[in-house]
Amino acid sequence: MIAIYLLILSITAALGFPAADETEASNAVSYTLPSPGVCGNSLADRILGGNKTALSAYPWTALLVVEPRTGGAESFGCGGSLISDRFVLTAAHCFRELPDWAHVVRVRLGEWDLESDPDCNEGNVCNDKPLDVNLDSHVVHEDYDSKNLHNDIALIKLAKEVTFTEYISPVCLPLTDELRSLPEQGKVFTVIGWGTTERGQEAPGVYGSRYKLEVDVPGVGLETCLGPYPKLLDSELCAGGEAGKDSCQGDSGGCLVAPVSDGYWYQYGVVSWGYGCGTAGVPGVYARVSSFTDWIKANMK
């Protein structure tokens, strides 16, 4: 059975409330994506098989905060990535596959250690307090297919602009033809998140790891990936397939990134789905960001 990598929500609330209609984005203002140098900065000096990141590494990493519609205990659901001072990219299933009684209310930025505030490393260096920002609106791709998880991408508009810091800044998107045509076969990508760190072993709470983790995964060409996944589209990307290294529960909607020759980090995938988790020979499937950049720009309003 297809494993949708959506973190199981631990929320104490009564069931049976109807799903709210998706919020429509305002058409008042159009926004632009930042240029390399403003985006793509990371002090990347590891998720299943993963290691802890540095405090300020991958500062675009976001967490979606979910709560019952009637109020009550909050939890972290999916991940996401900050792509500008007002927008976060995530997976469509992070909204569409939520139970009717729950909804995404905020995005957390600048997080590293989920059990500490402020976050401090072993050298007693501490980061800024994480920033929670309410949602203004969100849009799910109009062709999202919940059966096959095609077009599994969504865009969140934050209620206010965020100020970039050492710990909060956006990732770049592959906008040029050169960046769009980067071959995935043989490319090493990095996945970031708080997912399961060892099969069957999770930290206390609703997340898999206390700390933000990173893991390197090899890109897999589409023709090769059609073996285990014959219904894949060109708008999907595969990576992984090494035992014990994968993006798992808690990393849905998170980013698959890689540095390129200009020295900046670009997002190439959005964590979507796969069979099992960290299974040798079976890669994970990601929404291919380069296939959706026009859609992203058109919906930044």
C-alpha cells in the first residue's frame, strides 16, 4: 500500500466536524521570488539514517502547525520550505489528506530543537527564538490527484512578511533553463526534516526526531524509477533507494535540495510519497519543483 508520508496527528478533540473550504488567495498584490544570494544561503557544514544539522543550516525549513477546528492541543504535521518573505511551499496532501476536524493554522520558521527554546548546540551557541506566523491563505494545485498523488504541491501565503535572519531565509527555486535541466541521475540531493531516524524508533511526541536532521540521497532517473512506480509523471522526481536513508513520516511537504555551481542551494523536490521507508532499491517520490515554477509564480498574489 502506498505510504503517504503524513505525520499522524496526536490531537485530542472530538471527531465529525466538516472540512472548511480552502481559503482563496488575495489578488491585490503580486509578489516575486528572491534572487540567489538573498535565497539559497546555508551553513551546511542527517530523517532515516540522518544526522543533526548545524543550528543555522537550511534556514528555509518550515513546520506546519495543525490544531483541531474546535481548539485544543496543537501538533506539527507536515514540513515546508520558505521561498520568499511571504510564501511557503509544501505538499498538496498536507491539506487535502488532513482529517476533517483538523486544519493548518500557522507555520513555524527558524526551528531546530523541538524540545528547547531557545535552541542551543553542544558549544552553547544559541539561535533566535522560532517564529510562528499565521496563514493568510493557501492554494492547492488544481490538478492534485489524491489517488496517485500527482501534482502534489501547494503554496501557503503567510499573514505577514518575515524578516530574513541567519536562521530564517528562503531557498532558491530553479527558474532558469540551465537549472531546470539538471539531470537527477547521479546527482546527490539533501532532504531535511524531523522524521523517523531509525525504523520503529521515534523520539517522544508526535514527531520523529527532536532535532532538525539532514540526509543525502542519490537522484534516480525517471526511466529507472518507472520500475517500482509505473504511473509516474514527468512532473515527479525520484531520489533515494539506499537502505536506511529516506524521507519518512513527518517530512511530508519538506524539501529536496542541492547546491549548484553558483554556490547557492535550490529546491528540486517536495517530499510526496513512496513505498515503505528507507528500503533498498525503492526510492522516494517528490513533486518536481521545476515543473511547477510557472504555477508557483502565478499564485504568488
